[in-house]
Amino acid sequence: MLDLAILGLLKEGPLHGYEIRRRLRAQLGMVANVSFGSLYPALARLEAAGDVEALASEDDELTTALPSTGSLSGERAAQRAKRLVGARGRRSRKVYRVTDAGTAHFATLLNASSGTDDSRSFGLRWSFARHLAPSSRLALLERRRAQLVQRLGETTDSELLDPYARSVVKHAADGVASDIAWLDDLIEAERTSMSDMSTSDRIAPSASAARGANSPADAGANN
Amino acid sequence: MLDLAILGLLKEGPLHGYEIRRRLRAQLGMVANVSFGSLYPALARLEAAGDVEALASEDDELTTALPSTGSLSGERAAQRAKRLVGARGRRSRKVYRVTDAGTAHFATLLNASSGTDDSRSFGLRWSFARHLAPSSRLALLERRRAQLVQRLGETTDSELLDPYARSVVKHAADGVASDIAWLDDLIEAERTSMSDMSTSDRIAPSASAARGANSPADAGANN
DNA sequence: CATCGCTATATCGGTACGATATGATTACAT
DNA sequence: ATGTAATCATATCGTACCGATATAGCGATG
């Protein structure tokens, strides 16, 4: 569940652990709240499995790609270059790059029909939906919708609970209903996108639900 | 986080593990989805800590208090009573009862201002809010509200995300906003309840937000 | 210059989950 | 009646994640 986030971020370029966490919290902080205690073991696990590999931390074009560490303005850079000989920066940060096996593993995780189905897991999957084929996207949405409908059906909204507990259950059920409505919107958008793709020209640069997504499908649809 | 649920359920009467899980999923399935792999270790942990103690499984007034196991209609009951001599039932189920130390621990957990603050933790806490003093209830609500407001503020809703990820972040932010609105309603209800309590008679059996809750405050307000 | 804060990696203990094993009892079909 | 499927009930194992903590280099502030 965390391997997916790491591999998905690393697909856009090599990063080190601290920066992975920074970006995950900045961009997907609402969805995945990852901590160091899980991130570094996950990176070690992925490296042992051959899904990622550690670069030698050359920090040649890495620091230029990371404006966050910035504030090195000329004189600072010279001072730093004089102090740090060769290939070691502040604390020898380990920069990871995704391998081919890691790309395959990412596709497997993203496309997996089983696994845990809590809201954070789905949110993470859907935030990488640009790497899925349109049919897989639709399947993922409808699978998730069926799960939520089942959850709503299992709600007993019984009156034997005190008002506080009942309030919690009611609010949670409202949240699930809101999720279902959201999924319905997404499903409709995906459907119209697919029909637009099939009926119009191959290159239709506007009015698509997936506008702005590069490489619309690089993970095979295995179902 | 699970100790709270177990102790809260056990406050209403002794139960065995399987039944604890059954009730938690039936009543608070939206909030706490507990599994055996965490429930039984938690029970053993609580027993080792002295917060609960195991009864000898007499199943005299326990099975009568559990209509779920039912369908024992006369003849079945006689057959069963003949078969099972004395104090052991189907699989020697261990019935737990909360101790005084467990009650104190429950109050501590419920009243704790620190600890994890995810939505499931708060939902569980609030579903036992009848055991809190009104001032503690209000403090809990406003603490949670401040956390959610901060979460919303940290959202960057940046446009550098692709439409799929942006949709997830947007929907999550909407959910947080909905939670804040819900909390505002609860805060207002608690405030009016407190002012009603202070301005009207001591015994006002109707028009209270906490109507139906027995023993309105048995956990001390420690803050 | 000393201390604080940020960057950066790593480990530890505890908590929770899913899968699985085991066994006893009940329901149901053959 | 007998087999067999389902349910009740407890327990354990491996794994994942989190919060707290340790360590350490470095820039900025006072």
C-alpha cells in the first residue's frame, strides 16, 4: 500500500527518501499520510526486492531538480562544492531510481483487484489512475462503488444506540453516500471519455476527462 | 485505540471475544472495523494489564443475555443442557468483565488529549461521549475541529497534479470540510445543552441533546 | 559560539490487519 | 442416520504501519 506510492512517485524521476515523504505529504497529504518509520523500511524492502536501486548520490542534476533544498545562491554553492569532495552531500542522501521490475510491480499493485479496500488505498490508487488503461479505470471505480454500496447496506442504523454513537454512524454513512456520488461522477466522466475516444478522431486535444495526463496508459489491463 | 472499544463495550456487561467483534461490526462497523487478529491479542493484553478479567464461563445468564446465539427452542435447550455438564460450553468461550482499573483506563483513554487523531479514532471516542463530562465533550470537539482546520490549511490544491490526483485531493478536502460542518453542529448542540442544563431545573427530562444516555458523566473531566 | 531548526537516514516497540489453523457445534441435505 | 457444510469461538503468524527516538551535518539566529 506504500510501495505503490513510492513507485508511483519514483516513476517521475529519481528521489531520495526525505523528498519522497515531502512530496507525498504536500501533494497527497489528504490521502496518504506517510511517516519515516514506514517509509525507510519500505524503501529498504523495495531495494532488496529489486524494484528500486540506489544511485551513488552524485547530486549533479538532482539538486537542480529539487528547488526545495534551494537557497544556495552562488557563494553558498561554491562554499559547498569546496567542502564536499565528490559524491557526498549533507548526510549522504540515498537517491533511488525505479527499475524495470519496479515498473512491473507498480502496474501489478495498481491493477490488483484484491487487497485492502479502505478509502486511503483507493484514493492512492485513483491518484495514479493515469497509468491505467481506460477499461481498468472503469473496473476499479465500479469495484470500489460496489464495496461502498455493500458497506451502506450493512449499516443497521439501529435505534438502540445512544445519540452520540448514532450521530457518528449517521455521519459516517453520509460520508459513504457522498463517496458513492463522487464515484458515480467519475464513472460517468470515464464513460463519456471512452466513447469520445472511440467516436471522434484519434487526436482530440480538448474536452476529455483525462486532459493533461501524459502517457495515458502504460500499465497493461490484465482483467 | 482498540482497548477503548473493548472497554466501552464491556462496560455494558460481560462478553466474550466473538460477541465483542460481532457487536462492534454491527453497531460501529462504519467507524471501527475490528478483526480477530487484533481483538484477541488486545483482550490478552488487557487481561495481563488487569483491565479486564475472565469469568469462568458459567453461561447461566450470559446466553440468556445473548439472543444472537438463539434458536434454541425448548428441545434444543434440553439436549444441550444434558450434553454439557457444568461450566463449559461449545468451545469454552472466555467471558470477560471489566475491572475497576479497566474503568479507570477507559476514562483515561477517552479523555486523553494526545494520541493519534485520525477520523476513526475520533469517531470511536465520540461514540462513547456519553461517558464524558459536558466540558470534556466540548473540548474534544474543538480539539478535533482545530486539527481538521489545520489539515485543510495545509492543502496546497496545486495545479501541478494530473486530473485524477486532483480529483482525489479535492474530494478528500470536501470530506474534511463536511466533517468540520458536522463538528460545528455538534458543538452548537453541546453548547445549547450545557446552557439549558444551567438555566433550567436540575431534572429536565426532555429537550436535551443527550437524551437517552444513562449515567451522563462517569469519567472525570481532567482538563 | 552556542543553540535552534532543518535536512536526512535509520531503528525500535507497539498496534493492527489478513490469512490461517483448530476444534466444537449446529443446520442441512442425502 | 450419516456425511458435510456453515457457524461459533479462540488463537497464532507474518507483515505493515506508525510514533518516538537516535544520530548527524549544516545554516541561521541571537
